[in-house]
Amino acid sequence: MSTASPALQWLARSAVVLSLLCAVGLSWLFHHGPARAGWVELLRYAPFLAYVVPAVLALGLSFMLGWAWRLGAAAALGLMLVSVMDLSLGLGRTPLPPDAPGTRTVRFMTYNIKSYRAVFRHGGFVPLNNEIAQHQPDILVMQDAREVSRQGDLPYGMRDVLPQHKLYAYGQYAVASRFPIRGCAPADMSFRGEKHEYVRCTVDIDGTAIDLVTAHLLTPREGLNATREERLGGLDDWNTNFADRMAQADRIAGALAPLSRPTIVAGDLNAPEHSAVVQTFLGIGLHDAFSVGGRGWGFTHGHSLKPGVSFLRIDHILVSPEIGVREAWVGWRGGSEHRPVVADLVIRTQAAKP
């Protein structure tokens, strides 16, 4: 029996109840709430410690109470970790088994390399190249890679890492592929008169044509800064920022739908998976490779901010149902402000190789 005072027991019960209400409420909002509500979208960008620490404290206080209270506090913490923070167990179903006849496994990697910072840092491309070399992608798409595209070839030692890859580079984008690529061109995702582009290519994998899109959607930074500095006064700026990102997603999804052949959309989408931004792509039939084949949270961004840990999964590899996912993971934090996302994809080919 607990020896805590009635006041402490009341505090513990209140903490557990509030923790459960917050966990259930956030889980419902993130998965079933109003999809395009700006204030719901804003909650998705909060550092996960803001959600987890109160739940951990409530669990600690619950030990002053009976088992039912402890179980309730544990359930609240579990809901925060799994549903709110989107823990993936790698149990997603893939319609294409990795060893099916007539298939080939292709390693795909997306990486926002922040080359404009690497080029001004002594040895800045070394950790980027080491990271790429470690994963040995068959296809690599890069964003914030203007210093790569300006060279006309893979510079700064990157060609040594990818000696056989064909390159297409435009603006901030670079596509490097072991397989033939054709028809690469920029496409429009402008909003409110501001010119923004993404890149679309066709990749030929042993006779199978794959539509490949890489995009870098508008950063939420300005909207987040406005709400942090101006509180409620900054919500208009945030809502505008969110609407612009949605406009970009709508334009890309509209250009792809209906999916006419196997498709990959990858890049820095600047939004978590359950954001309306990414859901726009999932709504045309794409699947998130990490949710299908990854384990853990797969956070790719936040380690360059305080407190120095990744807490947002905003870089994605999205694939159409014809493409299977054997495994997916995120890379090292040291090369860029973004961790890369890597996935072993299973492609049905016309002439599969062993």
C-alpha cells in the first residue's frame, strides 16, 4: 500500500489522467483530426520531448498508486511513443516479395546534402562522401546540391564514390544512377507567383521504366519562427507557410495522378508522414518505404538544433504498389543537417539479374 500523502496521490492521479487524455487526444488529432488544419499541423513539429517527458513523469508518479493507475500511465507513454511519434516496426505489407522470380533489389537513397555549407567547410564533402560510400546506392537523389549541379559532373570526390553512375543535375537537384536515366527535366511547383521546381526522370531498370520524382518542398522554418516569436500573432504566417507547402504537394500529385507505371517520389518534403502534405502523395496510391520496411522512428532532422537530437521524419521515399520494400533505414547525422533515407526496393523487371 502506498504511504504517500493524499495530496501527492491526488497529484499522481491527475498526472496520469492528463497524460492519458493528451496521448489519446494527440493520437486522434494526428491520425483522424482535421487534415488541413494549420494548428494541427503545427503540433506535428514540436520536439518529441515535449510529449514524452510529461508522460514519463506521470508514469513515475503512478508508482504511488495501484496497478490500474500504473497500467494507465504506461499505456499513455506507449501511445505517445508509437502513435504520436510514429514508431515503425517494419511490419508493413509489401505486395512484391523480395525473392519473387523476375525481380531485382535496387538500393535507393535520398539525401539533402546542404552542399552550400559543405563547400565552405574544410573537408565538408568528406563526411557526405563517406556516408554515400557506406550505403552504396544504386540510385541517389540529392537536394540542396547546387554545388554539385554547377560542376556538370560529380565533384569534390563524389565521382570516386560513384564511379559508374550517370548524372542529371539541375538547380538544387542531382540524380545519380547506375541505371540509364532519360527524359529528365524540371517541373513546376510554384505558388503565389514564387517560382519553385522539382525534377522528374525516367529510370530504366532492366527493361522496366520507373517514374522518378525528387522534390524539396518549402521549409516550415519561417512559419515556425513566427509562431515561436509572436505566439498567436504568428499563426497567420504559419497558415500561409503550410498552405504554400500544400500547394506544392498538390501540384506534384496532380501531375502524377493517376499513376501509369511504377513510381518513386523522394526528397526533403519538409513534413512528417501523417501531415496532410505527405498524405496528398499517399492519397494517389504511394506508400512510405520507411513505414513499410523501417524499424524505429526514422527521424531525419533536428540534430542541428537544440537539444541536438533528431526528432522529425521529414525526408521520405514514397513508392507505388508495384514496388516492394525489403528494408528501409536512416543514415548518420554527421554529414548534413539531414540524415539520408535509404531503402532496398524490389522491382519487377523484364530481364532480372541474379
